[in-house]
Amino acid sequence: TGSLYIVATPIGNLKDITYRAVDVLKQVDIIAAEDTRHSRKLLDHYGIATKMMAVHDHNEADKITALLDVLNQGQSIALISDAGTPLISDPGYRLVRGVREQGGSVVAIPGPCAAIAALSIAGLPTDRFLFVGFLSAKQQARRAQLEQFVNERATLVLYESPKRILDCIADAELVLGEDRTMALVKEITKTFETVRTGTGRQLRDWLLESDAHRKGEFVVLIEGVQDAGRVPSIDPSVLRALNLAHQSMP
Ligand code: SAM
């Protein structure tokens, strides 16, 4: 059977694609793309003439059988999404699982991913992070999701649309606390790539400063709970008094 290649494509700058990705996209029989019109631009830029097929969230289930048949006939497929690494807040999971379940080969052609790029430039801790992706568009559900992370020590990694970026920051501040350091990482690899770090309040002020600040694509990073934040710190003199009181108890 043919192989399924999961190919990362640029997240803004067309040059961010590997030599191997271009080779694979040229050589496979079919490119399964999230939005064929969108991907055409990239493929044309690199002179890739491979046939495309649309596979998005809404038709993924239907397309899986067709794509499995293609692989069973010995043809190969490359899966790409509109930007970055497929399956990362993008369709493809069910297809990959389907191919694996029937013993087929799935090959990674790694490259850009907005979450990883954001972590690499923001200056927040990266030793442990939790990828959250998109929060709910509804306020109540969004706050409930954030509540799950009140005690999380890992850096949270969120994706957000310009439409909801202000609400997202405001809710994160409300639920997780005013002192959390957050980073807005915007337009990565594009002309106006920007990183802003601060409290929720400071980031909201910056977003409100100009319409331009709210446009574009965002990754939001939120620093996890630090040790000092987990256990309310007790003044040493109070601690000593408590110990003394404890010792004098019968
Ligand atoms: N699969 C992609 C990846 O590997 O990062 C993510 C796809 S998801 C549908 C799109 C979201 O990723 C955007 O709403 C934004 O939050 C984030 N994103 C994508 N490109 C970005 C960029 N150049 N700068 C900042 N965030 C970006």
C-alpha cells in the first residue's frame, strides 16, 4: 500500500517549507488539502502540479474511505492544512488513525507549527507546556475551560482568532488571576511579527491601543502557576509562632 505523508506547510512566510516537503508534494499521487484554493498559491509558488482533493473537518469522515482506497491501490497521499502542521488544531486525526488501524504507513514531514514557534520566541518557560488550542467561542464554556487550568504549572498554549482575542485575555485574567504573566505572539513569520509580554491588563491595554494590534493571528501563552503561587506563602514569624503554639499543646 501507499504511504500517507503528513506535511507541514508555512504559517505565513512562504519560504518556511522544507526541501523534503517540496519533494514529497511533487512526488505523491494526491495532495489532500484543507482548502484547495488556499493551498494552490503555495503549490504554484514551488511549481508543484500534483492533483488535489479537499479534505476538511466537515467531510473528513466521508473522505477517509476514498483515501484509504487510494492508499490500498498503492498510490501515495500527502495531507496538508491551510497552515503549519496538520492535526494540530487542524483536520486529519481520523484519517491518520484509519490508516494506522489498517496497518498502513504514516510518515511525518515536520516543519512550522505556530504553537512551537511562539514558545520558542516568547521567553516564557518551555520545559513543560500544555497545548490547549482554541477555547470555546462562548463565554461561559470558555471560562469553564479556563477553570481547569487554575492550578496548572505548565505554560498554557492557546490559539485565538482576532475576533475573540480581547475576550480571551479578559477571561484568562478573570479566571487565572491578575498576576499571571501572559504573552501575545502575533503574526509569526510575517512582516509584523510581534511578541508582547505582560499581565492580562497590560495586554488588553495594548490590544485596545490600535485596531492594528487586534488584527492578524495570535498564539496566547500563559505562564503556569509558580510554586509561590500554589501554596499561599506564610510569613516566617507566623510559622515560628504556630510551631511554638503546637509544641506547647498537651
Ligand atoms: N496547524 C496550525 C499549526 O501548526 O500551528 C494551526 C492551525 S489553526 C486552525 C490556526 C491558528 O493557529 C490561528 O488562529 C492562530 O491562533 C495560529 N496561527 C497560525 N499561524 C499563525 C501565525 N503566523 N502567527 C500566530 N499565530 C498563528
